[in-house]
Amino acid sequence: MGLNAEQRTRLDLPQGLTQNTWAFGLRRLLLGYTVGSAEAWQGIEPFDDIGGLEASLAGPLAILLEKLENTWETFCQPTDAATWVARLRELLETYFLTDDAQESVMLTKLETALQQLLDSTEEAQLLIPYRFPWCANTGWGKSTSIAFPSAFWPGQSTSPR
């Protein structure tokens, strides 16, 4: 699974499985809603078992997938720590809205942690752009960016080698 074929490639997932993406599934839903039971169009079989209230969910799903794709693209671009904090704040604002008191406390804790991260990186003068390992195949900034060593990921050894 993946958002689209390009993301699958960046994640080193098998190529040629465009049908196993959210984008393809959404196209099938929308095509099915539009034409009902019909022949395949441009290699896409319409999913004709959608209508009524179910069809009204296709729009919000399309908006969510577009936001996720934009977030993915943004997060795969290497940048400095201050910009990462800004990106993470935007992620919280975009995807996490709540009226629940406990969830609000959690969001406040996350905001506090982001501020501490920003303060620490500024104090350490960490100015080097970096990217996350899951975006390693993007080709952006490979020569000027760093990725976190695997020793810093959960389950990995932190002992010197």
C-alpha cells in the first residue's frame, strides 16, 4: 500500500503495483460513482458499489489523501531543525483537532516538546539540513544532508562499533 506509485518507489516497495495505492482506490471509487457499472476506463475498473451517503465520503477522502501527499512531499525535503519544528507544528494543526480534554493535554505536551527541541537545536547551533531515512530514495540533497544513524532508532544497538 502507499499513497501513490511514486511514494511506493521512494519506499523501495515493489514497482508496478499502482493498483495497491490509495490514489488508485480513490480513482476507482470516483469512476464508479460517475459511470456506475461500465467498462474499464484507462485501465481502471469502476467500483460501482458506491452511492448515496457512501459517495459523500469520497470528497473528504480525496482531501485527506491530497493533504497526506503534500505532507509527504514536504517531509521528504531536507531542511534545518527550525524548519522541521515548523513542519511538525503544521502537521499537528492540519491533522489533530480535538475538543477532548485528554487529547488537548497530549497536543500541549507535543507542542512543549517541539519547543524544547527547537531551543536545544538553537543552543547547539545545529544548522545542518537533514532528512529522515524513509525518504532516502528521493534524491533531494543526498550530498548535503544527513540521516539519523540507525543506532538512534528503537531496537537498535547504541554501543560503539
